[in-house]
Amino acid sequence: MKTSQTGFGHRLLPLLLSLLLVACSGNPGGGGPTSGTVNTPGGQVQVALQGGSFTQGPTVTQVNAPGFQTPYGGIGFTAQVPQAGATLTVTLTFPQDLPQGAVLLKCLSGNCTPIQGAQLSGRTATFQVRDGGSWDADGQANGRVVDPVVLGVPIPPDFTLSLSPTSLTVEQGGSGSTTLTLTPQNGFTGQVALSLEGQDGSPAPQGITLSPSSVNVSGADPVTQTLTLTVGQGVAPGTYALRVKASSGSLSKTANLSLTVQAPPPPPDFTLSLSPTSLTVEQGGSGSTTLTLTPQNGFTGQVALSLEGQDGSPAPQGITLSPSSVNVSGANPVTQTLTLTVGQGVAPGTYALRVKASSGSLSKTANLSLTVQAAGGGAGQSWRVVGGYGLGSVTYGNGLFVAVGLDGAILTSQDGVSWTAQTSGTFQWLIGVTHGNGLFVAVGDNGTILTSVDGASWTVQASGTSEWLRSVTHGNGLFVAVGDNGTILTSVDGASWTVQNSGTSNGLYGVTHGNGLFVAVGDNGTILTSVDGASWTVQASGTSSRLSDVTHGNGLFVAVGDNGTILTSVDGASWTAQTSGTFQWLIGVTYGNGLFVAVGVGGFIMTSVDGASWTAQTSGTFQWLIGVTYGNGLFVAVGDGGTIVVSP
């Protein structure tokens, strides 16, 4: 019996070993399956194992693989291998052929790394992972392989392009700029060529160029570059639909840009005019004309003034012009009183002259006819009565004398002797009149304001006040009117008027402009000054007498008033009382031909060369003289009873 059992045992052992080998070869990693399928975003993927079996999965997992597209997501599973440290072979079969450049990635702890040794062909990818090796997610040689795997398709390097602004307006012959922002993606670096073309891909219009022609990208941060578009002089005005094209290898991106080309504005310029355009001056005397310089197209700066013959020859010796320059600082016309001084030795006769205004390459002229008379018995020395209406003020401008007075009376004359009555359109008492910027402006009671270009056709303007307006002047492109209760109005065009705060309730009777300064005078010795006509400063006059009028000439302000009061000032702030030699009420004052002339009650007339020494003259009338002006070599004074007196 013992022998037969032993023989049976020897026969059974090989059989058991054979059965064990069969079982192992059919499921080498244990009892689980060796293949499986998983539905992914890209379709069904088959997973097959060699050298192990599934204990979990396969399943789809979410992955983030920077720089890669993952069309099938992540495929995760856990497999059992026969022994610790064994190697597992994994074959993935995808529903479509693998994209060019695709790689297998092992994604562990948020980091995705290409699997070394993986083989990809057609629709399959095969790789090996060793238990506890670098591709095993649990990192332990424990007979279990944790294997999240990803099919990654590299995203090619790229960039985006934008402009700011996306539209430009450029003058012919000029340039404009926009900022290009180039943002690299997926590791893009390198030189990018820049060019300009139409939005339809056509070449950019001739004469429109772009610079620079390239930009370099050396890192991951966006690159900004200022682009300059230069527009040639010959490019036609209009709007052009363009785009900036950025190219690098096979990459090409565009950003649209709208370009509007405009014709350049005309260069800065100015016009020049004189009023009056003819003067009569005695030997040794002087005369004045008002220059109006109107800036155009933004002209500003210092303008040199000179006197010459109308043929461009030098002015005759002994005839001089002052001042020698005028400053333009804004858009409004600038007015400047010009004084022509005639030496004693200048021969009598008529001279064809012109005033020349120069600034850089700009040069403009305005013609002026000067008649020189022999000395003696000239303007301001001898007076004669020529008659008229009840008048309160007179001015000269644009070759015309204009006098105003009671019941809306307006008279005009070219020579100061022959007068024509004009229709004013009002019966209000007109008390003051002036000329400036090609316009006559008359003011009067109840806030009356009239304007006229030619002295014949008059327009009633709204003043915004019912106060009596008693005087008006023009200077530095501005009309200024003054009146009762400290009223001050200003206007650029004579039509739209603005009420200003004078700072006083005293009546204001006279106003003038000189040396860049407005000066107004009135009751109780009131004197106000202003540079701009809006902000006024009260000045100390040193008198309580009523001041009726003020003028400026030869660098000096002269104010006159009650009881023969005469005050003078160089700057409008410091005033000096002068001895007039009379207690008569002086009502009006003017300057011309190198002479100050003051008029007043009883036909009183006084003259002075310097404003300090005064000489009484014979007027030929006992009527009150209220207003006086100078123009075209002639003094004209007007007053009560229709009185008009002229000199010479």
C-alpha cells in the first residue's frame, strides 16, 4: 500500500502544476478583467492590459494640461500586477487616428509630463508603467498600479493683436499714433513683421506708411509698441479703412484701423486796417489813426509796426510812427492808436504812405495818406461855428464824423462842416458815441444802444438795462459803455451786451481806453480802471469833484470835470491835479494832432500839449460844448443849441 500511494502522489503533482499555469496564463494579474472601454468627450476608448488586470475603471477624469488640447479627457484606472515592482503594458485604442504631434501624458499632482517610450501609431497608443515607478500614481511597489493617462495634442504657439485707439485723424503731411498690444500664447516668441494694408487685404494707399516694421516678443508678457502712421502731403482727404497685419512664419493676425485724412488748416495770419486812412498834420505836430489788427487761424505774437512809402520806399525823413509794435494774445481783434509825428522841417504836401505790420514771414500793409500843412493857425488853435442840432457827443471813424444828441438825433459828415441828418429809429436822448472794429456804437437814456456800420443805417440793440448810458469807448476788441448808478456794460460785437460789476453806485460819465487799460470817471471824483472790462478797480483821484470825461493820448490819461478840474495820470492809478486857470465846468476832452482839447460850458475851450499847461481858446460860441473829437486833421466839438465848432 505505501508504495502504491507514493506512486500516485508523483503522478498528481505535475497535474496540479499544469492546472496552475493555465489559470495564471489566462488572467495573469489576478481575477479581474484585462480590457475595458470608457466613453469620453471624444468617443469610446478601449483600454487593454498586459501583465495585470483592472481592479477599478477605466473611467474618464478631468485634467488640466497647460499647452495641450485633451480631446478624450483623462483616462484613469487601477490595476493589479502579479508581484510588487512588476511592469504593466497598457494599450489605448481611440475611435479616430491620432492627431499629428499627439503625445501620451501622465498627469500627477496637477503636473502633466510626456510618457517616455510611449508608442503611438494609427489609432493606438501603447506604454509601460512599473509598479512603484515614476508613472505609478501611488508611487509604491505594492502590486497595484494607479494610472491616470491623457492623450495630449500640443497647442501651437500663437498670439493675439489689438490697437488702441482704433481710429485716427491726421492732417495731410502729418502723422498720428496708435498703441499695438501683442499678447503671446502657448509659448510664442520671436520677431513679428508689421505692415499696413486695406481691410480687404489690398495694399495701403500710396503715401500712407507705418513704422516700425517689426516688434520682438521674448517672453510670456504682452508686448506694447507705439505705431506711427505718416500721411504724405499728396494723400487725398477722406476716410480710409485699413488694418495692421502682424506676421511670423505661418502665423498672421490683423487689427482694423480707421484713418481719416484732413486737409491742414490755413496757416496763422492777420488782417490790417486803419481808421481814418488820411490825416492832416501841421509841421511840428502829430496826428493819430486807429490800427485794427484781426488775427486769423490762431495767430498770436508780437507784430512790428513801421512806416514806409506806398511803393515800399523809406518814409520821408522827419515823419515817424509810434508805437513800433503791438502784441496779439488772443482771437479778438486788437486796436492800437498810432501817432504820426511830423517834424518842423517836413515840406508841406501830401504823402502816400503805408503802415507795415510784420511778424516772422508775415507782412501786411495798410495805406495812409498824410497831408502836411505849414505851421501856424492849425487844428485846435482857431475855431469856427458851423451849426447843427442839440448834440451831446461826437466821434470819428472810417473817414466819417458822427454826432448824436436829443430825440435820437444823428448827424454825419466827411469834412466836419457839411452835415447830414440820419434816421436813428429812436427818440431817446443819445449821449455818447464811439467807433471801433468797423462799427459805430451810440448810447443814451433808458439803456438805449444803437449800432451802425456806415453811420447811416442804425440798429437798436438790447442792452439789458434801463439806466442812462452816458459814454462808450472801444479798445482791445471790446466795447465798454458806462452810465448812471455805476452801470458798466461790455460787448465784443456791439449787439450782445453783458452787465459788469463796477463796485460803485456813483454815476459814470466818461470812459476811454489807452495803453491796454480802460479808465472810467464819474461823480464824487470816481475813477475806475480795468484791463479786461470785467474786473474794475477803484482808484484814488484826490478830488470830490464830478469828473465828466476822460481821454488818452501821447502816453497820458487826462480827466476833466467841475470847477475846471483837470487830472492826469500815466498809469491810470496815480493821478495828479493840474492847474487849468478856470473854474468853468469842463465836460468833454479828446486828444489829436499832438494836442489835448477840453470843452465845457459857455463855449469854453482849452488846449494843452502835455496835459499840464493849458491855454484858453476862442470858440466863437457861448453855447455849452459837451463833446469833442479829432479826425482827418480836424477837431470837431458839439453842444447845446445845435452847436458844432471845428478847428481849423
